[in-house]
Amino acid sequence: MNKRFLFCILGMILTLPAYADPVTVTSRDYVDTTVGARQNKIAAGTGDRVVTYSTTAGQIGSRAILDDLTGTTTTDTNLTTAEVAENAIYSKNQEVLNIGAPNVLTYSGNAGTLTSTPIYDSTLNTFSNGLVDAGTLNTAMTTAANDEMTCAEYATPGDATTECILWEINTSATAPLTTTAYLPANIAGTSYCYKSHDARYNGRNQCSTTMYNAFNAGEWGTVFPYGEVSGISVCSNIEPSIKYEYDWGNSYPYQVSTNQSGVQSQYDAWVSGGRPTTPVGGYCYCKLTNPSVAGARWVFRYSRSVSVCASYCAINCAFNVQAYADFRGAVFGGVAQ
């Protein structure tokens, strides 16, 4: 055999494994240069951000996770958590409430927000700023006109079917549309007072001494330009359908309890048990008691630990009735959910 041919075949055999070997030693500089040319490094960022695909193929981008939407615009492409988005939407436009009779949905007076206004009837005549349907108004006007003049003497004495020959003005006529309280939810309070469940915090502020001194533990009051109102609170273990931690100074969706009798029973048991400083739960509910109105209900405001609820439930009832129209309307019985 030709020695040159044999040497050539042997060289090919010895050389082939070097091309098929998957393990190839390279320098670090080679790897950094080669990989760096194909994909950008993820640059260090500040704050809470997420890595996203950019508009340029092969490159990455990032978006900030916002915890406050103040000042953002409709073209902002950053991201937000569900809680932040819900709070922002709520602050711009309240939920359309599933209002119960006899209320109707109305404009609140603030751009982008809604409220509800009660319709007067003889069983729920709480609000002097409520609406009156035409039939009720016509009847009231007729009654008022008829009550203005009364017959002092008939043509046939004692016979009311005969012609009246002597009329007299009635100066003691009863108002045809009576109201039990004037509680406009759109008017904010000016001060508040409270006594906590655990006696840890008490504050009179600008409330009258008479009202404040009459308080028991867990009771609260709010001062308005038209007068004072007061109520009760309870730290319950009855869960509302929406639960959230309360952050002082922020407005959250309220919830009229769907278990009014259950919350009331727990309050009654707490009172009859001597108002113990440790209540049964951390869900804070508020209720108006003075003036007494037919629409007053237990309204949930926030959830905290049992000990924190015992210290702060009453003050938060008072403060929120003063500060927030939606919560104020719910406590006053002017809206339903």
C-alpha cells in the first residue's frame, strides 16, 4: 500500500474527533463578547419594576409598578397592582349602588361621583331634603289647604253636611309632610368625639359636654353645622363580603351589613356583658342612634386585629361620618348597598 495514502487516512481519523467533541474550551473574553453581541444585559433598575418585552426584537424593557396613581395620565404604560387600581377607580367614580327602596340614584354634586336620595313616604320620613312623588305632594297640598280653614258654624248647627256660614283660620295645623330628622349627607362635619371599647382612647374635641359625658364605651358623635349626631360601634367577628385593612385618612368602600340582626345581637351581648375591653372580633361596624331614624343600619368600615379594633373602632366611626359623604350617607340611612 502507498505509505502516503495510509498517512492521509490516519490523519483524518485522528482529526475527526476534534470536530465532533461538544466540549470546547473558550476564553471568558470570547463568551462575553459573543453573548453580549446577541442580547443586552438586564440593567439594574430602581424601585419595583418588572421585565417586559420591548418593541425592538431581541431586546428587553421594564415597567414600574406604581403604588400611587396620582398625576398619571391615560397614556401611562406603567403597571399597577389590583388594589391600587381598585382604590383609584373608587376615588374617581363610586360604584353604582344597588340602592333599596325608597331611594333613587342622583348626582352627588361632585364631578364623577354618584349618590342616592330617598323618596318620602309615611314610613321612612327621615330626610327633609328627600324627593316627593307627585301623588304624595298633591295629597299633602290638598290636606294643607283644607286644614287652613275650619268651619266654626254650619247652616244647620251640628250638621256638617250643610253649608258653612262661619269659617275660622286654623293656627295649629299639623305639617302635611312630617320629617324626623334633617341629615343631608352632602354636608361634612366639623368635629367628632368618641370613647373606645377598651377605654384606651377618649376624645371630646368640639362636641358638647352634654353629649360626650353621656357616652358609654364604644360610642361616638359628630358635630355638623346643623347640630350633633351620635351613634354606637361594635367589634364583631361577622365577616363582610369585602374585607380590607384600614389606613387612617384614606377613604375605602363601605358596606351595609347583610346580617343586621347578627351584628345587633353581638352588640347587645357585648353591652349586657358589661362592655368587656376585649370584644369578639376585629370587624368594625358603626350605627347611628341619635337622632333615631328608620333607615339607620350597621355599616362596616374596616377590619383590624381585635385589640386594635377595640382601641380605634369608635374614633373611626366618628371621623368617617365627619369626613366622607358616602359613608355618612350609609350611616344616616340615605343609601343602601
